[in-house]
Amino acid sequence: MRQDKRGPGDLRPIKITSKYIKHQPASVLIEAGDTKIICCAVVDEKAPPFLRGTGTGWITAEYSLLPFSTGRRSVRESVRGRIGGRTHEIQRLIGRSLRAAVDLSALGERTIMVDCDVIQADGGTRTTAITGAFVALIHCLRGMKREGMIKYVPAEDFVAAVSAGVVEGKPLLDLTYEEDSGASVDLNIVMTGKGQFVEIQGTGEEATFSEEEFLKLISLSKEGIPRIIKIQKEIIGEL
């Protein structure tokens, strides 16, 4: 039994609140246990330079930890004057995950920017951000359709993510910060509603891991992500 009384394959309680920001309808607060993230999606009426003239749009993301989101205050990256490597990696992961679910050619030459701001962190921030960002993205796309910017909502499938890891020799799903800190193996898995993989990030934390351990973590994730997508559907319905 884990510290929060979950079984090895149990998810933390997940809650998604839509329209969390008064002035931004395509916004959500997603809570996964004690991890809380605000995700907002907005439209910019121009595509990135590399897509100009193609008629195709783009989806990108920004991610940040608020200074007091962790146990001690962290310095804002804007104060440091540069984005850290971890932040840059997570932003690219979120963007890739969202683009995998959308027909970008249907957006026109526009960019959808999804901001993911962690207001409280207790493990799984990148995976929770992806799950919440997808819901915010669908709200945004539906708003674009209502306003006549696009003819249909070009989301082709759901996308969600979860962490998994080996802690004290035991494969566990959806790690808390304490579990992640003590994990010998750490995975982040992104999947679609059809069960296709978008991305798998796996690391042996000062250790190696076997194929058997890897496949067990994948199996836990394949069981957990459909449960996360079910929660997404409770908020936004079918696509």
C-alpha cells in the first residue's frame, strides 16, 4: 500500500474545472492529487515563419512553475533571463502531444498557444499538463468554430498522459513527488484514445531496468490512460 493508500495501478483523484479563468473561456484547472495546473489556450492570427504561405497552422505550448508551487521558492525564469533546459523540454513535449491529435491544415495560418502554469506541484506535472492542455485546446477549437474561424473542430483523437515508475522494486502508476524522487526507473507515457503511443520518455535513475519492468510500466499506463480519457470526456464529451 502506498503512502496515499493507492494500489500500484491506481491513479490519483483527477478533477478538471473548465472556464477557470474569468476572461479566458478556453481555460481549465486540472488537479491530479496535490498537483494543480492552470491550462489556457488562445489563438494568434498568424502562423510561425516556417509555415507562412502554406495554409497550415501550428500548436505550441509554454510551461512554467510558479515560485511557490514546490516546497521552497524557486526563482522565476523570467528573472533569470532564460528558460531552463527542463522547461524547454516539457514545452516541446506538450506541443508535440497536442499536435499529434489535430489536423493542423484545418487551422489556417494560425497558431494556438497553450499556457500551462503549475500552481502546486506534487509529481507528474508534465503529464498532468498534457491532459489538461488537451481539454483547454478542445474548448479553444470549439470557440474558433463558433466564431467561424474554422469549419469544423479538427481534433482527430483524445490525448492524455501519465507517469509510471519502479519504486523500491515495485512498478507503480502515477507517481507523487516523493515516489518519483525515490524511483529507480521513471517513465512518462503519452497516448491517444485509440491506444496509440505519442511519446514514451524513460530513464533509469542511476540504475538500469529490464524489458520485463519496462513492459509492466507500459501495461500499467495502458490501463490508466483510458481512465484519464474517460474523465476528459466527462468534461468535453465526444469529439
